Amino acid sequence: MDEIPEPANLRFLRRLVTVLTAVMIIGLVTVIGLLVQRLRLPSVPVPEALALPDGTEIHAVTQGPGWWAVVTGDGRILLYDGAGTFHQEIVVTLPQTAEE
């Protein structure tokens, strides 16, 4: 059987689809890479050992200039200096609502 030669327009279209597929794959990888880089959480140097009381459940940690604050599950805020030494405890009390 004789092979029918491929028309020039079809060859051009096949190459165009291949190039566009490659460009889309490269673009998708670039967008994903940029999102991962942009959304990566900044690393904050946490003191090696914050002197937390036994059984403390940590809900949040925040850093200020030269101090740390740890919010606990039992409604306390523990304040530490930049080296991790305990300085102050603040008890948070919220008003009771009618539903409780």
C-alpha cells in the first residue's frame, strides 16, 4: 500500500498542538511553583524551650519585638521574653451569654 503524504496544513496543526501543550505544561508548573513559594509560611525562630506549665494545651503563638505570647486552651495568655523566660500570665474571662 502506498502511504498518502500528510497535508502541510495537518502537519502544521499537529506541531502547533504539540507546542501549545508543552507551553501549557510549563505554564502550569510555573504557576504551581510560584503559588507554593508565595504561600509558604515564613519560618519564625521559636525559642528552643518555652517554660510551659504541665498539661498546657497551646491554641496560638504570636511574636512581638522581644517577646512571645502563648494562648492556652484554658483561657490564659502566657507572656515570655525573647529568650523564652516566663514573665506574666493574663487570665482571659469572657462575659457569659444568655445561651450558656
